[in-house]
Amino acid sequence: MRKPFIAGNWKMNMNNQSSSVLTESIVRELKQLGAERLDVAICPPFVYLHQVGKAVSASNVALGAQDVYYKADGAFTGEISCQMLKDIGCTYVIVGHSERRHVIGETNELINKKLTAAIHNGLLPIFCVGELLEEREARKTKAVVTTQIKKGLAGLDQEKVSAITIAYEPVWAIGTGKTATSAQAEDVHKMIRGLIAEMYGKRLAENIRIQYGGSVKPTNASELMAEEDVDGLLVGGASLIKDDFIAIIEASWRAK
Ligand code: PEP
């Protein structure tokens, strides 16, 4: 039985005050909802991890970071290590988000190093994969996602991979308002689960959580979550609006 998992990715948004206000109100509403059947995480920018961590500390909401570097310490100006994220109370870390792949230029090889370091240090990675619009139109979705998964997980054994949540995020659906249909999402999620079964066996494939991400809103969350292989949602824009994020969590909770 896979526990549904909803994560909010704030990206490069919010400020000192609004990050605390939003987190506190999410925590308050979730307490009333009593949605313990779900895992919920908030992933703010690095500079707000401390205060968001404080605001979620007495709740079921977990803290996540949006990225990490794979080295432990040293001369890596501007980077943040796994140890630093653990130190500040992070449970999760997003690795390989499409904006890091396509805006910053991260490669599958770098993402593999980050995943390896994160797991080694006790962080739970949310490993993002997904195709560009032109790749979908050229019917390359499965090939692209397969390569991202094989290269991203290279050298990781079954036990290590069991720490990972995979997030399928078609790049053409991220921040565009264009959501994949639930059938399109299910199709790729099923393929990913089959690939994990081939690589690591049926048991791990049945237990690994696969989130969908890409313009998730309160209006499409329940349809997506009703799909058999959609175990959670990675929410960008809508996680910045308290009522929308809560409505997505509530819809997900009812759908499973
Ligand atoms: C994301 O940031 O991972 C994301 C899916 O963004 P949005 O929900 O805004 O499309």
C-alpha cells in the first residue's frame, strides 16, 4: 500500500514574512482536516528553510529542499550540501527538477551524483523526470524518461532506490496551465513502474511512489489521483496559494 504524497515546490518565490504566514496557515488547516493518511511536504527556497522548518516542527508536514550539491563541504561557492539540509531539518530533497535540467543545465550524470549523495546522507529524494513538448510530439516520451531513470539511478541498489519518490513531470505541463490528462499521466506512470520492476524487481516497483507534476490545480487533482499508478502530486504554482494547496491535499485524500 503506497501512502499518497503531496509536495509543494515553491521554486524562487515568497519572502521572509509570507513564507512563515503561508506555512503556519497550511499547518493549521491540515490539523483540522486530519489528513494523516497522506504525507505532505513543503519545499521552500534555501533561505527560508529555517523558518518554514520551525513552522512545521510540531506538525505532520515535512520539510524539503529544492536542490542539493553532492559534495560534503569545501570550495563550492553558492552550493548547499546534504549535511546542511539534514542539519536544518530537511526530510526530502527535490533532485533533477526540469528547471534545473533545462534552465540551469544539469545532466543525468550530475543528477545521479546528487541522488547518490542524498540517499547516502539519509535524505529522501524526489527524483524528477519528464519529456519536452517536442520529445512528446516525436513519440519519444518513454525513451527519454527511461534514459533519465536509468542514468539517474545508475549504481544505486534496491535498498537505496527504495528511499526515492519518482516525480513524472512532463516539461510542457510545468507552469504552463496545460495539465497532462489523467490517462496520459497514468500511461507514463505505468511505464515507469514497469521499468522499476525490470531494474529492481516487482516488490520495489509496487512500493515506490510516483508523483505527477505539471499545472496541478484543485480542479484536476482528484482525477489525476484516481489513477492507479499516480501516488501523489508535486505542486508548483498552486502550492503558493493556501486554499489551493489545501484543496489539492483534500481532493487527493478523498481520491485514494
Ligand atoms: C513543479 O514545480 O514541479 C511544477 C509542477 O510546477 P507547476 O505546478 O506550477 O506546473
